[in-house]
Amino acid sequence: MAKLSVRDLDVNGKRVFMRVDYNVPMEEKDGAMAINDATRIRETLPTVRLLLGKGARLVLAAHLGRPDGKREPTMSLKPVAEKLGELLGQPVAFCDETVGEKAEAAVAALQNGQALVLENVRFHAEEEANDPVFSARLARLADVYVNDAFGAAHRAHASTSGVARIVRAWGGKCAAGLLMERELKFLGDELEKPARPFVVILGGAKVSDKIKVIDRLLDKADTVLVGGAMAYTFRLAHGGKTGKSLVEKDHTGTALSAESKAKAKGVGFHLPVDTVVATPVATGKLNKKGRMIFDLQNPRVVEGDIPDDAEGFDIGPKTAAAYEAVIAGAKTVLWNGPMGMFEDERFAAGTIGVAKALVAATKLGAKSIIGGGDSVKAIHKAGLGDQVTFMSTGGGASLEFLEGVALPGVTALDEV
Ligand code: AMP
């Protein structure tokens, strides 16, 4: 069922409490906190502008970092309010409280078409506890609730869930912002009845992290392409050698049952035929986490089994070419998880190849959907961010949504 959209709200003169994702990277510069990347603020501008244009009195709530329920000056949203004002081209007020008399007075002072940013909701431990009293204190600032923070929608917190319940009980509407709406459209509706062939590309470190997504998408996909370290658990499950590669020995059964399900459903299930490996040599130095740093020597391509002294870090060129050919024929492509350890240039070719194939398929009319997290980073690294149909803004939230889990921040919104 579709969720009520912010586009269909009458908000003139109303106090709109909007949960946004302003969890931006910050750094201390000359004694003040500076925003390193304002993408998340910029992404909310369409919804913010829409609401202000309709005469809303906009109250923005967000979290920043993990202050663990305490006031932490380096995690204040004040610089975010300033940046938002700059991007909007109009002043945005900031209240150094999240709830209570001061916050209520600041909201009461808003005129139609003006916006205010509240202080970090996580300065209160009640936020993450989804405390009903705290939720009610937030709801005192609202006539209408809007959620545009998909990345936080998998959490049942006061600002993502509890406050909506109370706003609704008090007779107010609860709607999805434009960003949230796009996430629900592309990760939800579009994949419910995808244009075929529907190709799913899954990578990343662990089978165990992705198994629920694999299981659910096997009901929808025509072909599944597997890459990343998770492919080595499949190799192990087939009795193959994986050398020093990252494997999950406890999940070989999980891997085999996914393959059997694919076979039973007639879904093409492809595993890598070659691998880029390197020989890890201990340097004797420890990283920040106290773990040994390895020098990855002699990168090379091997077919089939991975030698005992080697570790796999990327899909090989034959696999990449085969995957690219499958992607070329797709009408819908969903990608979640890199094909290898793409952060290191020597092991990025498989991931970049897949990213380029996705862009080429998009140019031929396919819908390409990037399911969040590291695949989004990889697409940006390849400089192709603007050439796919949709990139999710969520990490954990995207994965849970793709698993078919009902996200508290989504279920909290009105249905139409
Ligand atoms: P995930 O969060 O599960 O999507 O995993 C992403 C991470 O897995 C990235 O940081 C990749 O560097 C890493 N990764 C993917 N393939 C490999 C591999 N073959 N060996 C080691 N790490 C990998």
C-alpha cells in the first residue's frame, strides 16, 4: 500500500515536524566544527523547499553521531542549521534544545515559510529508547509529521516512530518526504514487479549478511550474480579451495541452500570462475584496532581454486566479462555489495567493471538501482554516481528493506 506523500499535504500555517538525515561528516577546524560533506543536507532541499513554499512552519529534527544520550558540543546541529540556511538562501533558526519550553517558544516564533533546526535528538537517551513521554514532548512541536530520513527508518526511535504515533493520535497526518518516497518507489514498488530480465548483483564481505536478501530476491530475480568475499564461502561449500580468503565456514550450508532454491525456481545463479588473489605477508606492524597489517604481494589472476598461500580480493577478468554480458541484457538491475576490496586500486577492476556495465544498461533503457552502502561508494569512486537510475541513501535500512522487513520509520506513516 502506498504511503501518504508530502506532496498531498495541506500545510499552510501548520507546524510540520520533519525527521531528516543530517548525520554529516564533521571535523574540528580552528576550534569549531566544520562540515566535510553536505550531501545529506543538500538532498533534503527539495522536500524543505516544497514545504516552505506551501507555507509550512518547518521544524527539522535529526541525529548527529553517537552522543549516547548526553550533550556533546562537537555533535551539535548548529553548523548544520547554518549550512542549510546558506543552501536555501534564507535564514534558518537553530534551537539549542530539542524539547521543552525553549523549543516550544522557538517553534511558536516561526512564521509561515520559515524553518528551524532542533538540537541533536540523541542528546536525550529517551530518543533511542523510543520513550513515549519524550515522543509526546516532540509531538508538542508538531501539527503534521514528515519523515525524509530513510537511512534511520530501520530504527524504532522517538523521532522516527514514537512521535508519529502521537501526532496521529492527536489528529495530525504522517507523510513520507520526497526522498523517502523515492526510496520506497525504487527499493519497493519497482522491485515488486520488475521489468524483465531482472538481474541481481550481490557482493560484499559475508554471505550471512546478505542471505535474507538473496532468499527474498530469488522469488523475483531472473539471474543472480555473486561476487565479493561472499563468493568464497560458496566455493568452500562446493569442496573448492579458498586459501587464506575470508570465508564463513558455518555458512556453507546457507550458501548451498540458496543455490538449490535458485535451481528449483529456475533462477540463473552465477559464481566467479576466476579470482584476483594476492599473497598476504605480515609486516609486524599493528593497525589502530591492534590487528596485524599485511602487505598484499604479487597480485595475480587464478582460475578455479585459490592457492593455499593466497587470498582472494576481486573477481577475475573472465568473471567480470561474463557478468557484464548478463547485465547488458537486463531491464532491471539491483546491485548491493562490491565485487572485491575496491578500496585498493589493485582490486577495484571487478567492481568498476560492474558499475560501468550498469551505466551502459541504463543508457539502453534499463532501470539500475543501487541498494546502498558500499556499492554507492564504489559508484561514486568510479565517477558514475549521476548515471544510474537510483542510489539508495540508506545502509542498514536499505538492506533490511530489501530483506522485506517492515521498517518502523515506514510503518509509522499514513497509508493512502
Ligand atoms: P559489505 O558491507 O558486506 O557490503 O562489504 C563491503 C566490504 O567488503 C568492502 O569494504 C570490501 O572491501 C569488502 N570486500 C569485498 N570483497 C572482498 C574480498 N574479496 N576480500 C576482502 N574484502 C572484501
